[in-house]
Amino acid sequence: MAHLSRPEGDRSRAQLFLIGGLVLAVVFLGLALVLNSAIYTENIATRGEASVENSNALGTVGEVRRGVDGAIGTANRLHDDHPSQEDSIETTVGEMDGSGGDFAARRGVFFEVEVDGHEHGTRFFQENDGNFTAPNGSSSDWTVAEDVSVREFRMEVERNALGDILVDPLNVTIDDGTTAETVEIGTDGSDIVVELSGETCEATASRTSIDFTAGTVDGRHCPALDPLGDLDNDDVTVDFENGDDAEGTYSLLFDEEDRDDISPDYDSDDVDDDSDTDAEDVIYSTTVTMEYRTTTVEYETELEVAPNALDA
């Protein structure tokens, strides 16, 4: 059975270190491929096509963004406090800067990337299968978070525990203060149905994963969820309705550090060891500055990286 909690134990931790190393290796390879083309693009640029090298700089931006994205994910999984998470990210970015800078210099390119800052956040989750009521089962209609930015909002549901999509679905509402979108999740008797504004996606499995921020159902694009990406992710409120008509797990990250300010229905003092709901520290986003220079192009940009954000 799949759970959304951070893996524990020496074996899981070793696996995460390995994954983190592989992510970094892939990023270094991507940077190498982009930076290695500098000689070719500079030769073209000297013939009046500098836009080609500009594209090369933008390609480097994409690789840096991907690297920081992976660094944040690895830090949040390996460490459980903000200082350790920050140190992990800054170490990875430092390695990107050192290795990438050395490689670029040998090809006549100046490359530099450094961390400007981090935004602390919280992951709120239910790690074991249960219904979607408020912590300790106090209410089936409740506010999961209010006035926050959201990323990595995922859910897994059991078909046999869902209500009828036409009668009593689980309703997940995301409201940005101007527009409120309600995703209905239920069953038509045989399939799991995910519906938003009359558009639907179906899943035939007995257990289905829904990624609200990526807009997927069981890893496949769900067009019905596309309107969620148009919401303003600065100050959104997330509500569950009919939480007792569903069972499974969920996890979402917020840019709020104070756990008791996340929701009026969540009080850390009320969540005991027997509760299925919990919260943990995460880095919500990291901002870096990247500089890329050749004899014909000077490019500098600031990147705020928040992996899998609602409006990404």
C-alpha cells in the first residue's frame, strides 16, 4: 500500500541519497551539454546570430531550475528541520556552481549560480489510509489551509470508500479569492470519477492517485483539472467537504511556517500520536541568481524555484 510520508530507516535514507546523487548527475550532464555548445553557438553569433547563444543561456537557466528543483525535493526528504534543509540545498547548488563553472571556463564561458534565500514552509499530510475529516475526525467539512501558496498537492483514494459522484462526492475546493474551483471525486458504480465544471476524468483502478498541482490522474494528464493552473497561487484556501465519504491519503505543501496559522481547523496541540494527520517542516521555495557570460552575451537572472506549484 502506498503512503505519502517521508521514508524512514537506514535503507530508505541510503536510497534517497542515491536518488539525490543521480538527480545531481543528470543536472550536471544537462549543464555540460548546454555549456559544451558554447563554442559552436559563439561561432554562429560572430556571424550575426547572437540569438542562438541567447537560447543557449536560456537552456542553462532550465538546467539550473531543474537542479534546484531536485535539490529542494531531496533536502525535504532527507532532513526534518529548516536549517538542515537549507544546508543541503546550498551544498548542492554550490556543487553545481563549482563543477559547472569549471566546465564552462574550459569552454570560454563564465557560469555562476548562488543561493539568495529560502522560503520556509510546512507539509500537511495524512500518511495512513483514513477518511478525509479534520484532524482527530472532528468535522467532515473543514478548511485544510487558508491564505497560502500551495504546491505538490496530491491525494490517493480507494474506490470502494468513495460516495456516488452524483450524490455525495468528496469535494476539494481551491479558492484564490476571486475564483473558486471545486473538484468532485466519487464513483459511478464501476470507475473513480474526477469532475470539475462538468468535465471528467475516469480511472478504473481500485486505488487512484490525483495530483491537483500537476493536473494528473494516475500520472496521466487530466484536462478536467486544467482550470486549477489558472488560479492565482498567492493566497489560496483549500477546503474538504464530505470528508467522511472518502478514504485514502493526502499531502500538500504550503508557504506558511507557523503550523497553527495554516488552518482554523488544525491545532498542533490536538494532533496526537494516534492521529493520521501530521505536519512537518519543508523548504517551500529557493531563490538563486544565475550568471552566464561569453564574449558576445551577458545574461543574469534571478530564479524562484517552487517545485510543482499550483500555478507553475
